[in-house]
Amino acid sequence: MTITATEEQNPVPGNGLRWPAFSLTAPQADERPLIFASPHSGREYPDYFRNSLRVPLIDLKQTEDAYVDELFANAPTHGARLLKATYARSFVDLNRDPREIDPSMFHGDPPGPVAVPTVRVEAGLGCFPRISARGELIYAKKLDPADGKARLDRVHTPYHETLSVEIAALRQKFGCAVLIDCHSMPSSQPGRPDLPDFVLGDRFGSSCTGQLTSLVERTLRKAGYSVVRNAPYAGGFTTRKYGRPKQHVHALQIEINRRLYLDEAHVTKIDAMAELSHQLDGLMGNISELSERLRP
């Protein structure tokens, strides 16, 4: 069963957000204390947003974690919930603190509280991304603060409220919860020409039990993939916000190299995606079994 935010949870504002912020698919097998989340695979770009761009849409699509939601689509068959975003990360980034705002992007006051600028914000990669995949400015002009507030209120907040509620419900029922935050990464970056197949981010051991990170690493290596931990991705806002292993809430970020399943230039699937999906299905099964053993 797939659940989406209701109109009351996620009312459509007048600026053209026609769709709910997320979809949540319930477990289709024996329920486990497990959630797979995909905050960056959303593919919706509202018309008014497209009309505000100064770059081609493909430049933004290249920043998506394209089709990651499909790679983990079998999660409910392993007793897990699957939470996936609807809107593109360039519209509003769900793996950022809502206070990671660049005030210079807006006319007048920013749309909400602003934290001390982070490296991400200064690089143009805050909650409202300022630059495209090629490093060019996204917008032709400054944004209306009311638009920014609508993106926070109608997309960012409902997604994280739902994730918080689901984690709390699992912890109440099972005594623990495991969150796998699912992402993809470009195959190369400046200064890092040879990224591994997978990067596991557990915030250097602080966001989940080592049993979880080790199981995922061991399973992927057995399947023939190269795996590193916490470099260059140690985990973002989601793992930092929810990962509390001392309270039996474990959060692990998984980054998948896009070369394994994607034509990165055109953002289209390649044949190898089928094999990757098969391997990830086995990984999800192993994580599901571990989540049951982590119950206190």
C-alpha cells in the first residue's frame, strides 16, 4: 500500500505545487523496524520553477539521485517502509537543514530562520540550491520569500515530519528503528577522478551501530563492488538528525556511483541497472534480517 500526504498534511499552495511532497509505501511482508528513504530522487519540477531558470533543465536533472527510488523499490517486500520524495532536490533539498539558507537568493527577508553559513551554503548547495551541476547560477532573478516558505512548508516539513513519526512508531513497536538514507553520486569529482562504487556514511560511527555499516560493506564487497566509508560523504542532515544509536535509532547513508546504472550525461538508465537492482535486493534482505536482531 502506498500512502501519500493528504491535502490537509500537504495543502497545495497557489504557486503551482500540484503533487504531495512524498509517497510512503508500507511493508508488504512481515514488518521490520526498517525504513529506506530516498530524498533526492524526486523528478517533479513545477512549471513556475522551470520558468524561473537561467540554465537548461538537464543541468538540474544531472543533480538528481536519478532512479534511486527504483533501485530500492523492493524494500517493502523485505518488511520495510519506503519513503521517497516527489520534488527535485534543486527545488528544495530534503537532506539539508531547513536553516541552511542563503539570504542573498531572496528579495527582502529570507523565508525562515537562517543558521550560520555552512560550507554547503557558501558553495551554493544549501536547502535552496543556487548552482547547477555545471556550477552555473540556477535562477534568472532573486526569489520571492513567500515561494521559499511554501517550499519549506509544503515539501521539506511534511517529508521530515513523516519520517520522524515513522521512526517513532517503529521504536515504540520494536524498541529500535533502522533508517537507510539512499543516494547516488557522480562518477567523478574535481580532485577525485576515481570514486568507489559505494560510499557508506555513518558519521564516523556516530549515527549507527558498527554492525550495520559492517554488514552493508561486507555484502557489497562480496558482490564485487568497491566500498569506502565516510569519504567523501560521511552522512548529511538526515543521518545527523535521526541517527541516535544509544537510543536504538540507527541511520546509515548509502551513496551509489551513478556509473553503475546511469548514462550520466543524459540521465537515462543503462542495462547494468538490472544487475545492480538484483544485488541491492539481496542487500536489503540482509539489512532486514539485521534490523530484527537489533531489537533490544
